[in-house]
Amino acid sequence: MPGHSPASPQTITPELRQWIIDQAGAGITAPALIEAMRSRGWNEDVAVRAVEDMLRARLDGLAQQQAQPPAVPMPEPDIAESPLFIDVGDRQVQVLLTMAQPRIVLFGNLLSPEECDTVIAGASTRMARSLTVVTQTGGQEINDDRTSDGMFFQRGESPLIQRIEERIARLLNWPIENGEGLQVLHYRPGAEYKPHHDYFDPTEPGTPSILRRGGQRVGTLIIYLNTPEKGGGTIFPDAQLEVAPQRGNAVFFSYARPDPSTRTLHGGAPVIAGDKWIATKWLREREFK
Ligand code: PD2
Ligand code: ZN
């Protein structure tokens, strides 16, 4: 470290500042840094101030990162003025809860009970054990972390699916073409979906081929098609939040980067009694073909 010679004044030089940053980056604690500086002739007040300045600059940097709106456009409902309802053309959707970081918004009344029943009926004859995308290969496989049955509707495959997709596009200000086909999942008692991120891991070898179809996922909307008797909430461990699965409601979350710093780890808690049906809409950066 840059020592201090008694002849020069005690000022925080760029060299000293860099040394403090490097040490802190290597995991040296603030008290240990101050002690190291003291033992090399630095005045304690100067050492404390230098370390405090460094910590403040780091915190400012972190706060900036979190407060900045993402540099890329993102799906986002119009909720800046805290409306209680959002008009999506054919329906007034309730805004029940919002969280900034992670970005989570809970909606009520997105689908009518009849629409929920019709989606379940249309899906139920086409269900198979759920597959998950394998980012190692770009393929799909049965996954023990996801003990539900599922199917995908084609985008716009029926007037009802089209109407729901138009509603979602308007609610989240995101092009209908950027959405994957609606996926329906059915969980029986005991079934769950262990915590995961919905974006594709950029470090996995199969991810580039997955991203060719519309880029990364940047948002998820999970629509509850029925109300299980017990259990089956959607959990967000980083936010210590659990969303109750109420028929017709939907939880939205977005992630500007494919990174855990988005704090969008989430899972489907085990269903304890009854069944659980959901429809998930994943939103891509670009047109999903
Ligand atoms: O069923 C859920 O609550 C759930 C939990 C986590 C659904 C998804 N992920 C999903 O469809 O991505
Ligand atoms: Zn998920």
C-alpha cells in the first residue's frame, strides 16, 4: 500500500483511493483497512474518511444501478400514477399490489371465471407431463423440479386465446408478437415448480439457439385459472413474497437482464389440497416466431 511519510501532508491521493478500492474488492473489511493504513503512518481520521468515501461511492453506484430505468424497453403496465384499475379495452383490470425491485405487479379480474373455465377445458384434452427448456442443449426434457402437466396454445389459435393475448399486450404495453404461446399448467396435490429464473442462462451452450427465436425473455405473466383449496402460491424467495393463486388474477414480473440481481427467482409452492391451473405468458425482447 502507499505508505505515508511524515514530511508530506495527509491527503487522500488517487493512488491511496485505488489501493482502498482494490483491497475492499478483495474482501478486506473496513476496520482492517483502517488499521493497515494506521500502521503505515496514516492519521486515523484521514484513514476513516478515505474508507468512508470509498464505501459511500460504492453504495451510490449500487443505488444508481437499481434506480435507473433499464436502458432497453421493457413490458410495463401504466401504473406511474397508482391507478386502481387499468382499462384494457374490454375489461377493467385491478391493480392489487406493486413492488419496484424486483418489479412485481399483481392484477385482479384479468380473466372472467367463464374465460378461466373455457381455457382449462380447451387445454385439458391436450395435457402432457411438463417439459422444461434445457439450456445446455437447446432441447426440452422432463424435469423433476416441475411436477405438473402442461400444454401450449398457438398464439391466436382461437378467438378466446386471441382476446386474452390482446388484453395482455395492452396491459403490459408489449407487442402481441413478442409473446410466446400461452402455456397452461395443471398441478395435482403435491405437485410444485421449484424456484428458478425464467430467463435463459447466458452461460449455457444451448442458449444462443434458444435466443434466435425472439431474444431473451424479459417478463412473465402467470394467470391463475382456478383457486386451489390450499397451497400452490407463487413464491419469490428474494422478495420473501408469496402470491395467493386466486382465479382470474395474474402476477407479472420483469427482468431487464438475464441475471439473479433482478431478484426474480420464483417458484410454484406445492399444492396441498385441490388442483391448481395456471396459464403463463412469457414475453420476449423481439418477435417470437
Ligand atoms: O405455478 C406457478 O406459480 C409458477 C411458478 C414458477 C409458474 C411458473 N414459474 C412459470 O410458469 O414459469
Ligand atoms: Zn417460472
